[in-house]
Amino acid sequence: MQDAEESQPPNRWLITLIIVSLAQALGTGGISLVYPFLPLYIQTLRDAQFISPELLAGLVIGMPPLVASIAMPFWGRLADQYGRKKMVMRALFGASIVLLLMGFAETALALIALRALQGLTSGIISSSMALVAGETPRERIGFALGTLQVGLFGGAAIGPLVGGVLAERFGFQVPFLFTSAMLVLAGLLVTLGVRETYKPATDSRLNLSPLEMTRAWRGILRTRGVKTVYSLRFLNGFAQRSVMPIAPLFVMALIPGAMAAGASSYAGLVLTVSAVALTAGSFVFGWLGDKWGFRNVLILASLMAMTFYIPQALVSNVYQLLVLQALAGIAAGGVLSAPAAMLAKYTDLGDEGSVYGLDASVTSFSNGMAPMTASVIAAMFGLRAVFAAVAIYYLTILLIGAQLLPKSKRKIFRFSVGAAAGS
């Protein structure tokens, strides 16, 4: 396999980064476009009256990542053996077809089944991360993955707002058509614009036996620090996805009755503000991680996220929620970007597909369980209890990061929390 730094012209990695970031912005923007109204859309379908709204919301949001947690390690292994660009194309074009079909679902069961199929064909984020990580010099990995998060959450920031407005103006079907078109455009952008320099070893092709795959995954998991990072990614998935299914319902509880018709738009605004802040935080903390160390960045960011989520359980209006979501989103960007960069630092060139395939499996499983868990928490203890649970997730990330992550040799500075934990 070729070293990315030797095999490509100067700054070619930067061109790849820009194109993939734009494609990911379109792809994730299109997919997130349907999130604000999905919990409301599924309640309009036949057979929805037999399940509580909270549990339906959890199922329809959580099904794709839950199924993806099973499929993603295999897609990642295929990326290492056949190329990462092909996996990005597969994920984008596959998602465009499935999202188009969702607009024509007639029953809640059919919509949930299509969401499961979306998870089976997914992998936009993980394959994009593997592609960029494999093409980027290691000393710029924090900047590159942080920039990639800008594309990811830039799209996720605009998508919910646009989706909420489209759903209210034109009905629930039009946003699905719009989403499908965005995904096709993203797929064409990668197909025509990216020139991948990674060349799989000839003898690795068709080596897809379960034994060989298991051996490769086991080798990755034995690398120092990797299992700890995966545990952090798992918890971060819970922290990030818990609010999504209850946001429309919580917003409806906060706004006056006369404004209830605009719940989709308000919910989209809340998710958009959070995603914009997350985008900025990912970029800034990714850049800082290259300079100060990703462990230090993780500790600070998780402390900030915990601090800003606690008062969200006590808000009395949408505007308070928006401000706190923005502050928490900036901090959450660091919790997201730091572990992703750690994986590239801890592992070898040539394994990016498998590394981020496993990462996608871990995060997808948590992303799938988080909405369902949040729905159960909301049904049992109320919607506000979900925000308290998210604060606990970030506290756990803080403690694990401070105690178990390998300490950087570059001790430019030391956070007081890390020092208290024995760093």
C-alpha cells in the first residue's frame, strides 16, 4: 500500500478534503433534512395509532444507525480492499434511492422498514472519514477531520431548517424528493472530482472470509488506546442523538398553543443551531488538537458540554433552549472531533477503512440505541429528564478520557481536571 504523503502531489490531499467535505455537506444535509418532521410524519401513517408517539419517534430515528452497526465493519473492510472512494459513492447513491422511497410509504411499518434498509446501505460519514484520513499527512489529521466535520454538520445544520419549512409549505413528501436529489448530486461530485491515491495490495482482494476479517479487527482492537476511544465514541453517540427524537415534542411543550402549527420549523431551528455550533466546535477543537493534544481537548470539551446541558432540563421557552444548545454544541464539537483524530493517530496507514468501519459500527449502534433509550426515558420520567441524561453521558466521557486515554508526550499545557485525575 502507498503512503498518502509520498504517492500524491503536494496539497492533493487538500483538494480531496474540500471535495469530500462539500459532498458530505450535501449528503448529510439531505439526510438530516427529514429529521424535524419524521416523528410527526410517521404519526400520519396507517397503523401508527397502536404505538405511543415517543416510542414511534425513537424507532424511526434510531433504526438506521442500529442496522448500520452490523453492516459498517464489512463496508469498512471492503473499503480497504477495493478503495474508499467506491464506498463513498455506494453510500450516497444507495441512500438517494431509499430516501426517495420513504416519501411514498403508506404505513408506519413500511417507513420503519425503509429506515432499516437505509442503515444497511449507509456509510457516508465513515467512508468519507476513511477516504480523507488515508489521503492526509498524519501531522494534519486533526485539521483534516475537523474540516470534514464542518462539511458534515454544515449540511446537518441547514438540513433540518429547510426540511421543517418544506414539510409545512408542501407536505411531507416533497422533502424526501429534495433529499434524494441532494444525495445524487453529492455522489456525482465525488465520482467526478476525487482522484484517490490509495492502492489496495493485490493479494488483499477477495480476501473476505470471516476469519480474515475477524483477525484484522482483532489487531486493530489490540492497539493501545483504540478500545478506549471506541468507548468514548459510543458514549458520544448517546449524547448527540438523545435529543433528536424528543426535540419536536419538547418544542411543542415550550411554545404557546397558538404557535403549535410551526412546531416543525421551531424543531428544525433548534437542531440547526446545535449543528452550526457543533460545526464550529469541531473545526476549532480539531485545529487545537493538533497543537495541544487530543486528550486535553477532549477533557475540556466534555466538561463544557456537561455544564451547558444541565440547565437545558430547566428551560421555560424556546429561546433559552436555543442559546444553551448553541453553547453545548460548540463543546460537543470537541468531543466529536478529538476521538476521531485519535483513531488515525493510534493506527497504521492502510487500515483506515477497517478502523473507521469499526468506528461506524460502534457509533451507529449507539446512535440507534440513543433515540430509543431517550424515548423510554421521556415516556417514564418526562422530556426534561433526557437533557439530564445527556449531561451524565458527557460526565462519563470526561472521566474515561482523563483516566484511561494514553497521555501525550507533548505537555504544552495541562487542564486542572486532567491533573486532578492524575495526568
